[in-house]
Amino acid sequence: MTDDSLPASHLPVAMTTTDMEHITVVSTVTSSSARDIEFYFQIAVLLIGVVGTAGNALVLYALVVSKQHKKQVLIVHQNALDLFASFFMIVTYTARLCNLYLNGSVGYWLCTMILSECLSWWATVASAINLAIITVERYLKVVHPVWAKNKLHSWKIYSAMVTAWIISFISNIVAVFPTSGVIDGVCYAYIIWKN
């Protein structure tokens, strides 16, 4: 199939790879209404990030002021993860609204870390893992209170929190770096797959 005979797609960019060195990009024209919808969607996500950041910061502040942050370590960690995710949602969608032209190594790093939403997903996946940790911890404290009091030490809780960050980081980095790139100043995140 030649480049001229590729069918038009509803996607703004269709990409095919024939080998590891050659990438063909076929651009299609998007309507102005589709661009308007995308713009308003990005504004809505940006506002959700602002509200999420403010809400999580307020909850963290309340936990610290009431001195509950020492007793509810996993809940504080959950709010910190959600604050991190909301903040990087703001950063990501602000960068997308700026419509940056990317080039060089700085452009590649902006593409892979910011525009691909890698940092937001890092915190989001760690947040889901932390919710599972909270569930297990609460289960052990309710169903097996004696065992939890004797065996559930604070270092185990802290190591579980660190493990949530590490697992999330590795799973996101493994996905974003081999499948993202900058072509003609545009970021293509999670699109470039090897045959």
C-alpha cells in the first residue's frame, strides 16, 4: 500500500511503521469544531486539576493542623499522591494549551514526561496501589487486631508506600519511553510501536 492510497482517518494523525528506522506519518485535516471541542476539553481538565489540587492541599493542611498526620500515615500519603496527580494534570494541560514546538533533547523530555501525562499517571497508578495498601491495612486491623498490633510495624507501612511509588514509576517509564517521540516538532506519546 502506498502513502497516497492510505484511507483518511478520523484521527488527526495516522502512523505506520515498516521497520525500526522508517516511520510514515499521514496527516489529515481536522475540522474547526473538533479543535474547539478538544480545546474546551483541555480547559475542563485543567479546571478539574485546579479543583483537585486545591481540595487535596486543603485536606493535607487539615490533617497536619489536627495532628492526625502521624496517626493516619496512609491517608496522608493518599492525599499527597492525589495532590501530585492533580498538580501535574495542571502542568500537562497548560503545556498542551501552549501548543509548544518541540525540538532536541528538551523537546523529547517534555514530550515523554509532561505532554504524555507520564507524571500524572505515575501518581495515579501509585494512588491506586496505595488504596489497595490502605484496604489491606484496615482489614488486618479489624479482622486480626492482635496480629496487626504485634506484626504491623511502621517500617512495613513506609516500605509499602515507597513500593507503590516504585512500581508505578517503573510501569509508566517502561510504557512511555519506547513508544513516544517527537516528529516535526509534535509530540507523539504512546503511538510509536515497533513491529
